[in-house]
Amino acid sequence: MQVHTIAPTPTTSLPLRRPHRRPPTSSSSSSTTTTTSTSDADLDSRGFALHRTITGLDLDALNNVFARVGFPRRDPRKIMKALQHTPSLVWVAHREMPVAFARATGDGVFNAVVWDVVVDPSYQGIGLGRVVMERLIEELVGRGITNISLFAEPKVVGFYRPLGFAADPDGVKGMVYSRKQMRPQQKRRW
Ligand SMILES: CC(C)(COP(=O)(O)OP(=O)(O)OC[C@H]1O[C@@H](n2cnc3c(N)ncnc32)[C@H](O)[C@@H]1OP(=O)(O)O)[C@@H](O)C(=O)NCCC(=O)NCCS
């Protein structure tokens, strides 16, 4: 696998750059949407290529994007294995390098969980996060999968809400099993 790094690109020179707060459209308002606010053709005309498979995806470059946003850098072989078990993914390339990514795993019928939503910091704030999430949701809903969940850090909850996600809907709490969180006496039983 080749190691590529994404040269920091001044966001002001990006073709997709526009005022951060844009007027709401029918698809960017407060409710869940299965339509997209930026068309594939629009992306293409601005030099961004949309992908829905891992073909052509440079895993080392993707790992660099993960690291740039503060995610732990992971073994590319494990990333590959995870992606091979990921039925739905969307990524955007600029100059053939991944700059935005999102994926969802699930049972293929009822439920899906969204993972690894990232936009390279040099490309944040120009709509690419919305681009990948809208398409991921569109694909899942198109396959009849309407129970879609994700784990959001507090600072990004506001990003997911306009896409239709709600925290603790009807009081339902998400719970996570983690060996790191187990108390010492629990550990002794194993
Ligand atoms: C969160 C992230 C994916 C957003 O991607 P992005 O490309 O910068 O977001 P967009 O430009 O598509 O923003 C779409 C809308 O969400 C809003 N938004 C973006 N980030 C936001 C945040 N952290 N909180 C609240 N709103 C946010 C934008 O203002 C924009 O609103 P508008 O449509 O009214 O103009 C990106 O900042 C990122 O990769 N962060 C680091 C990794 C991370 O935290 N991922 C989520 C893991 S839970």
C-alpha cells in the first residue's frame, strides 16, 4: 500500500467553498431527509469524485484523515477487514485522495450503525460531511433500513440533528459494552 499524505489545502481556494451558513433548502431543513443538497454532478464539476465502494480507496491516506481529526490510527489490514464487512460506504476524493468518508454496518434489513464519519480538516465546513451522510442515509433508507443509529461526540451532535438524528429518542438510552469501563470486581469474575 502506498503512503500518501494530503497536502494541507487552504480551504479558501477550494471550489466547493461557500458561505458556511447557507439558506436552508427543502432537504437541509430540520427533518430527516433522503434527498441530497449537493448533486453528484455539482460535486464532479467542482473536482470532487464520489465513491460507494472501496475500489481505489487508499487506506493509508484514509488512515491519515482519521489521524488528522484525532481518531486513533489503526492497522490498515484491520481497516480493510472492517471495510470488507461494511455493506454501505460513501467517500469523496479530491485529486484522487480521500477527503470525506462515512460507512454503515448492519443486518441488511432492519438496523444499521454509522461509523467513521470524517472530513479532512482542510476540507471541513464546505458541505462534504453532509454530502457523505446524506448519501449513506439515502442508500440505507432505499434498502428499507430505517433504524439507523450512531455514536456522536457532544461537539458534533449539532451536525447530525438536521440530518434527522435525535439523541435519546423517547428516552431510549444507548449503552456500550467496553472492557475499559468494567469495574475491578467485575474483572475478577472472568
Ligand atoms: C463532523 C464533521 C464530519 C462535519 O463535516 P463537515 O464537512 O465539516 O460539515 P458540513 O460542512 O457538511 O456541515 C453541514 C452542516 O452541519 C453544520 N456543522 C458542521 N459541523 C458541526 C458541528 N460540529 N456542530 C454543529 N453543526 C455542525 C454546518 O454548519 C453545516 O450547517 P449548514 O448546512 O446550516 O450550513 C467534521 O467536522 C469532522 O470530520 N469532524 C471530526 C471527526 C468527527 O468528529 N466525526 C464525527 C464522529 S462522531
